Amino acid sequence: MKRRRRPHAHNNAPGRMASHFTREGTPKNGYRTNAEAQSAAQLAWTLNGAELDTYRCDYCHQWHMGKRLRED
Ligand SMILES: [Zn+2]
């Protein structure tokens, strides 16, 4: 009996901060400058208390926000 290999969906690497996609697999909002991304991150902190970092995306060359990784 042969087993078929299922193709894995590896479009979005999980757990990495520098991603173009959210965990849900949808593209993140992109900002043209780090300053714009940081002001959006600050807004998110004000509204939700979410600590977000900003990073340059290799995929779309814009800036995204991402959850700060804790390395204990
Ligand atoms: Zn991107």
C-alpha cells in the first residue's frame, strides 16, 4: 500500500517576527517608512497595550509591525 505524500503548506513560516504575513496568513499592513510603522505601533500600544516592534520586510520592502519576541 502506497501512501501519498501531502504537500506541506509552508507559505508563512510560523513564529518568525520578520514576516510579511500574519499568523492567519493574511498580508500585514505595510508602511513606507520606519517612522510610520513606529507611530502605528505606538497607537497599537495605546489602544491594546500591545508591545510591537517594527522591521523591514524582505518581501515587499516596506515596514511592518510584529510582536516582540521574548527570549528567556
Ligand atoms: Zn512585507
